[in-house]
Amino acid sequence: MRFIDEATIEIKAGNGGNGCVSFRREKFIPRGGPDGGDGGNGGDVVMVVDAQLSTLLDLKYRKHFVAKNGEHGRGRQQFGRGAGEVVIRVPPGTAVYDAATGELLADLTEPGERLVAARGGRGGRGNMNFATSTRQAPTFATPGTKGGEKALRLELRLLADVGIVGFPNAGKSTLISRISNARPKIADYPFTTLTPNLGVVRAPRDRDFVVADLPGLIKGAHKGAGLGDRFLKHIERCKVLVYLVEPHGGEGRGPLTDFDATARELELYDPALAARPSMVALSKSETISDAQIKKLTSAFRRRKKRLFVISSVTGRGLKELINRLADDVGRDRQPAVGGE
Ligand SMILES: Nc1nc2c(ncn2[C@@H]2O[C@H](COP(=O)(O)OP(=O)(O)OP(=O)(O)O)[C@@H](O)[C@H]2O)c(=O)[nH]1
Ligand SMILES: [Mg+2]
């Protein structure tokens, strides 16, 4: 599935139907009263959060959403039918902006949450409404009002609790494939992951959380090196970050320098990210000696960072990592949102 995190669409709600001017005409009733019915309301254009979605891809292909107009009122007190709403499904984490003014209209996060993005026009009133004792034959009705019309800019920021960041090839995708239901592509070369992947981690005691595997970052990402930093916006809402480092980075690299470089890119992108709760995990630990692990652990400890030693091959440290993440995520979470 392609990952699209920006889209511009045009929407138009339906116009209200006009009220009708009509008089009863029946045999033996020479001067029937007014019987023009009301017009129906135009359809709304509504956005609804669909938890099954994780991309704005659908909106890359379909950009126009037009709701139907309400029917006009008719004689014999017949009301025009109202038009149904047009629904646009979006993933959780979609911010909706008015494309013309840049105003933020809504930040749609909760599954099922709705935004009436363009309201249908109201139906006009038929002349049957306007009869009074002194005005028994009103010859007017009101027209329906116009439905709203606008261009919207949508921006998706994934709603993951935990974001995994690190150099390409560090083992981020392998890790999320081990701890969550995500099945991203894994390969022994850099930049395998080109767009973020999301997965749900089942943690004991109802502490499930969502984890995001982000494309690899390299030094200079903020200046566009590698894939650049455009995917970093997806960790803005993560509560906890995991810096994943590996022992075999190659020349001039190592877990400590990789960690520093990644942290620096995050900080350059958004200083607030540097202050986000985070932890460091060392991947591929089964490929190095205990002595090396010890050395790295104390090097990180000197930086006041606890190093989680893990291996996606042997499973070492994964349970502990999940537990710790679940605790950290749970710390500022309200009662878990209904899962199945
Ligand atoms: N031995 C060993 N290899 C691992 C481990 N975790 C990942 N790998 C290997 O490391 C390579 C890179 O793994 P990926 O999960 O694709 O790395 P990534 O960080 O997602 O890389 P990008 O998507 O390119 O940023 C693959 O060949 C994996 O099989 C591990 O714990 N032990
Ligand atoms: Mg990857």
C-alpha cells in the first residue's frame, strides 16, 4: 500500500431545494388555500475517522466530493426530499485545513470522530407556511440556501505511541515485525523502508500500544540527505521515542555516534523532540561479545542513558523493552480507548 500523507480536495455540499408556491385546485373547492411544500435540505459533506486507514492514498485519486441538492418543494403540501450526506473517510491523525485561509478546521484523531466539512443548504419554505388570517393567499415562498463549498488541505500525522528512529539498516523494521502485527519489508541494505509503517504491540495487562517504524535517518537529513527529514513529522505525536542503534554501522560509525547523529537530526527538525521521553536500544546484540556489550552499556550509562540490549533474531530483551514502553506510554494515557 502506498503511503500518502498530504492531499488537497474540493468539496461542495448540496443546495437546499426551493419552497414551492402552489394553491389547491380541486373540483368543488373554488379557492383552495396555499399548499406549496418546503424544499429539502442539501446534503452535507462529512469527514469521518476510520481506524482501518493509515494513509490518505484514496484522496490522491478522488479529489472532488459533491453532495446532492435537496429537492424542491411541490404542490399539495409535498416536501422536497433532503439529500444524503457524502462521507469522506480519513485515517486517525488527519488535520483538516481550509486551503484558502490556512485555518485549521479540525484535528481528527478519534475513530468515528466526524466533521461536517461543508454544510448543506437549508430547504426553502413553501407558501403553505405563510398563510395567516389576514393573508390567505401568499404568493411567495423562500428559496433554498446554497450549500457550502471549499477546498481543503489534509495533513496526516500518524498517531503512534512509540516511534522507532535510527540509521538505515539498524533493524527498525525487523524489530517492529517481531513485536507487532506489522509486516514491513526487511533487507540487508539501507533505505529499505521508504514510508512509515505502523503496528500494534500487544502488551500484558491491557497496555497495547501503537508503534511506528520510520524510514532511516542519516547525518544531514535536515538538509535533505538520504530520504531527508520529511517523515519526522510523523513522530511529533509519539509519546516515546526509541533510538535503535546497531554494532556494525561501518567506518566512522558506532552505537554512540549513531545515537548522537540521530538525536541531532531530531533536534534540528524540532527542538521539542529532543525533550521527548526516549530510550536507546542496541540491535543485533547476538552478533557481538558480552564484553563489547558491557563496554557499550557503560558508555551509554556515562551519558545517563540506559541501553536496552536486544536481538530480533534470538528475542533477547524484547519482552523487557515492550514492558518498559508500555509503562512509559501508559503514564500519560487516559483509560485505554476501546480495542477488540
Ligand atoms: N543478526 C541480526 N540481524 C538483524 C537483527 N535485526 C535486523 N537484522 C538485519 O539487519 C538488516 C536490516 O534490517 P531492517 O529491519 O530492514 O533495517 P531498517 O532499520 O528497517 O533499515 P531501513 O529500512 O533501511 O532504514 C536485515 O538484514 C535484518 O535481517 C538482529 O537482531 N540480529
Ligand atoms: Mg526498514
